[in-house]
Amino acid sequence: MAANEYQVTGMTCGHCEMSIREEVSEISGVEDIQVSAQTGKLVVTASGDIDDAKVLAAVEEAGYSAVRV
């Protein structure tokens, strides 16, 4: 189990959280997604290694930007 934390810019509400959760959940191996518009934190837990590039691409696809913490 691996968990990676990201700082997301541009999230303001629950709808933002849902958009990100939807995109990130499509990455294979992802088991859990914790995302908070209040703190801008995104924590992705996966069964194997997490490909940062895929997570960052998914966040961008949702319309936000993120960096690995």
C-alpha cells in the first residue's frame, strides 16, 4: 500500500472535490482518495506504486493543478 500526498490549486467547493475524485479514481490500482477543498490536500492510496504523472494528469484533466508534497 502506498499513499502519496499532493497540494491542489484552484479547488473551492465540494463539486471541485468530486471532479478530482472522479478523474483520479480512473487510475488503475487506486484504492482510496481523500480530497479537501478547504486545505487543498489530495491523498491518493493505491495497492501498488503510484504514478505521480498519472495523478497530476488526472487533476489537470479535472481543471486544476497539483504538485507532489
